[in-house]
Amino acid sequence: MSAQPPVIEALDRLNQIASCQQAVSDLLIPETDLHVVNRDRLAGLLAFLDAESQLAREQLAVVLNSGKIVTIRSAR
């Protein structure tokens, strides 16, 4: 199976991020009944965060195992 073109991957990622942002918005500014929170979006948010944290751990492990000196800077 071939990989998707980079532009398609970027659009898919933007759509996933938008859905995650909507899930956060639903939780921060809920309707009077929390049962209307879209569980699919919430599950998508949690899956996205899980995948991103796994990727970050893998990337960190590669860097740490390389024996190179790394300077970590805050994104702020």
C-alpha cells in the first residue's frame, strides 16, 4: 500500500486537529446537558493525543539512544 501524498496527509491532520478542537470546545462550553458532548470527537481527541505522545516518546528515544548532546528549549 502506498503512502498518501503529503498534501492529503496534511489535510487529514488538519481535519483531525479541527475535530479535536471541537471536542475541547464541547467540554469547555457544554450545553446544559453534558450528554450532548460528541463522544466520537472526544474519543478522536484522546486517540490523537495518545498517538502524538507515542510519536514524541519514540522520537525522544531515538535521540537519547544516538549518544548526541541535545538542548531542549521551551516552545514558549
